[in-house]
Amino acid sequence: MSRVGSRPKPSSPDIEARIRNQRRRDTDPEKLLRSALWRRGLRYCVDVNVVGRRRKVDLAFTRSKVAVFVDGCFWHRCPEHGSVPRANRVWWLAKLDANVERNLDSNREPTSAGWLVIRVWEHEDPAKAADRIEGRFVGGDQAAAIVVM
Ligand SMILES: [Zn+2]
């Protein structure tokens, strides 16, 4: 994996705000997705290691072995909204490419341990993303994912 040097000074208030708002967990898109899933009766663990200790997943359905990542459009280079800041462009390209590479690496471990990995973009409609996830449980697996409260 490429090594990215230390972060250059933010070149604009916009970039500075993006960096400041980069939260590792409990982002708004994550919270919206979680409540959409919860309303459907799907129960999950949040921010857990599913295999090994290297990478945490945002949501995990442990019995069904479904892992969900919610990816920010900027940080994970969404094909629709991803952009590379013009200032310090070389650094940003290396940084964002490393994130994408890291995503692939994060998929690898759970996948090889029999998990299904689902990645959701922050721009996705939470209800549609929840449909997509719920669809994975159809066919008998759903009961295993539901914990009656
Ligand atoms: Zn996007």
C-alpha cells in the first residue's frame, strides 16, 4: 500500500471544513442507514472487528455474516461526487487513492472468511440502501438477523 506523507496545510476553508468533518464513525449517512435498518427489524453491531483486528466494519450482521461499510463520497472517491482538490493535488491523489486501496483491502479479509461485504455510498438514499441490504437476507436468513426486542 502506498505511503502518504503528512497532510499539507488546508488550502481553503472548504477543504479545512472537510478535514474537520471527517469522522470515523457515527456520520449522518451511517445514522440514517442504521435507523432505516432498525425500522425494518434488522439488528446489527456497530463499528466492530468481524475478522481479525485490522479493520472495523461500520455495521455487522454477525449471524448472517453480512458486513456493511458506509463510504463518504469525497474520501472514497465516489464516481459521481468524488473530486480531487486542485491545490496540493498530488498529495490528495495519493491520499484518496490510498483510501480506495484500503477499501479493497478491508473487503478482502471478511470475504475470505465467508462474509458478504456491502458498501454503501453516503449519497445513497438510506431507504434504498436498506432495501439493498435487506434483500440479502431474503431466503430464510432473515430470521437469523432479527433479534426480537
Ligand atoms: Zn457520491
